[in-house]
Amino acid sequence: MLIKRFVSVVFGVCIVCVVNAQSATGSYVNNLRNELVKTWPHNRTINIVFHGHSVPSGYANTPVVNTLGAYPHLTLHAIKEHYPYAVVNVITTSIGGEQSEQGEKRFKKEVLTHRPDLLFIDYALNDRSIGLERSLKAWEKMIKQALKQDIKIVLMTPTPDLTENILDENTPLAKHAQQIRDLASKYHLGLVDSYAMFKDLAKEGKDLREYMSQSNHPNAEGHKVVLKAIEKWFVSR
């Protein structure tokens, strides 16, 4: 009897955790969703900005750039499928090869000037070159600047690099991914956990090479994996 009661309590707690997580995802961008369903003449232009490195820029097998197959453009397409009356700009301020310190230096002039309603930040792949501490400072500077302007922010953990074992918890990318999760929790921001999604695929026995154009750039299928996590912020299923 005691065991049954314990299992019931634990199961109940798990349900509450899942429900809270799902409701948090939706509620964080509720105002934006409300704007997306408005029709003319009550609607307005919505700006969604993707800031980061080569992956949101669409670099595939360098120097090829597959803009239309990258997750920012796929996000625009998905939003328009679900919100046919919305006027939406998806803007990429990303630069191939850039890390977060460089991105922070141009953040005010090149990102905030777009007056984003929603901002995605994706820098972890290249932040390995500057380490966790410097990366943390740069991300926090960008986060604080955006929050001062009441911008909704979604942080993104990295897509894979095939030179690292994604199942190893001690790799540089794994540590950067955890730092990003911690930042999202600390500042109550949105999170797209791309790293966890690809890790789950690896656990299922999938060959991650099937999702990559080269060792550190996703192909079209890899970008679709990221899109699934982004879509949850806009679409209730």
C-alpha cells in the first residue's frame, strides 16, 4: 500500500512537471502569438531575429550557403503555415565563424536596431574557441541588453560537431550546452535544446552523419530537427 502511494505521488509530480514545462513554453510568447493571429487593420509587422554563427546563416558544406534550407527560413515558412494573416520578418544577423564576444560587440547596432519581438541566440559551436567563462560574459551582456528593451529571448544549445562524441557528458559542447540551459533558467528565458534532440537521436542508434553537411554544419534534415524545437514556441499541438 505504501509503495503504491509512493508511486502515485511520484507519477503525479512528473505529470505536474511536464504540464508546467509545456505551459511555460506557450505562456512565455503568449503576447507574440496573440499578435500573430490578428488580421488587418489590427495586425503589425513582427520581427524575429536569429543571431549567431554559420549555422543560422545557412552554411552547409562550406562555402555553400543553403539559406532556404536553414532553420531561420524554415521557421518563417512554419509560422506562415499556422498564421496566414501575420506579417512576419525573419532576420538573420549571424556571421559565419563568429563567436559570442564578436556578436556582442555588434549587438546594439546590428541586432537591437531591428527591434525584434523575439530573439534567438546560437553561438555555442564557435564559443569553444573562447571557453566557458568568456562565453558566459558575452551571452549575459546580450541577454541583459535585450531584456532592457523587453525583448523575448530564446537561447539555443548547439547542433552537433561530429569530431566530438555527443554521448560524452564531458565534451566542450556538452559543457556549453549545459551553461546555456543554466542561463535560460537563471533569466527565465526560452530554450531550444538542439543538443539534447541530436543526443536523443544518437541514443536511438541514428547515424548523425545523416543530419550533417560537414562535421559542424547541419544539412537540410539537421535543420528540420532544430525546427521541431522552434515550432513549439509558436504552435500548440
